[in-house]
Amino acid sequence: MNEIFEAAMVICFGASWPLNLYKSIKSKTAKGKSLLFEVLIAIGYVCGIVGKIYSYTVLDAPVTYPFVFYILNLVMVTADIVLTLHNRKLDKVAEKGE
């Protein structure tokens, strides 16, 4: 039961990332985005992954399926960080062109 609630939490957190990625690709701007926020979210997912790995390797806890969602969310957040950095460059080029 614990794994179901944990998976639900991580899925709910991760549900917005595909939409956020789409918006970043479509808008081609980083305006209104916080890189610090995205980095903190990524660090949180890394901490969750490390905690799971620690539980599996040191505490002999069973591997549960929420682990997959931590990794999936980290991949999406990392992709959004890359897009934010790319879009910041596009914003700077646009500002110089004005």
C-alpha cells in the first residue's frame, strides 16, 4: 500500500512536466521560468533516487515500481532545464537583435 501512495505522489508531481516541456519547446523563451526552481526539483528527485538505491542495497528493501517514476521525472526535469538554458540563449539573441 505504501508503494501505491508513493507512486501516486511521484506521478502527480511528474504529470505536469510533459506539458511544461511542450510549452518550453513551443514558446522558445525562458521568460517566466525559474532555473533555480527546476534545479531544486531535480536535486529532490536525485535525493529520492539515492534514498531508494540505499534502501535496496544497504537495507535489503525490495525494489518497488515507484523508483521508475523518480527516474522518469528526473529525465523530464533535466530536459526542461536544458530547454530553459537553450531558450535563455535565444532570449539574449533576440534582445541583441532589437
